[in-house]
Amino acid sequence: MCDPKSKRRWYQFRLRTLLIGVLLASLLASYVGTYYRLSRRGVAESGEPFFYVPVNEILGPEDFWRHRWRVLFFAPANQIDRHVFGGPEPVIDVMWELSTAHGLPRPNSV
């Protein structure tokens, strides 16, 4: 007789596989959407190169760990944006200590 596995359809998925696929697609879409929103807001606020956090937050405290964390987290998306679409790159670091050591004033909060 016929083997039950041979009558199986080619494009038949389990519900668990479908849910995992939808979850991965939604995570990818939210990653790309968040990168796009943060990078375009940063370009609108500070130009090129840009910050992932608002400029007021950068000019306030000296430690901007949120920006550094986002630079690392969004590095793959930024590489694709720069090489494929010609997008700008983010600011890597700001050295306030060097500017104040040479007598330059530190910028005030906006």
C-alpha cells in the first residue's frame, strides 16, 4: 500500500513552525523600524554623523551609555544602511575631557 509519509503535502507546516516564523519576522521588522526611526531622527537633529539619542541628552551628562549601547546593537543595520543605501554613520564617541583640557568650553544644555 501507500506509505502515509509519501502522501504528505510539500508546503504543510506545523502551527509551532508558523508561530516561530511570524515571531522572527516581527522581531526583524521591529529592529529595522527602530533603527530607521532613531537614525533619521538623529540626522534631523544633529546632521551627519548622528546620535541615536536626543541631542539634549548628549549635551547634558558626560556619560551617554545609551548611545554607545545603541551603536553596538544597531551596527549590523548601520552597515547595511551605509553600504547599500549610502546612509550616514553614527558618532562613535565624544571626548569632552580633551576639549576642556585645551581651554575650550563644554557646550551647555540646549
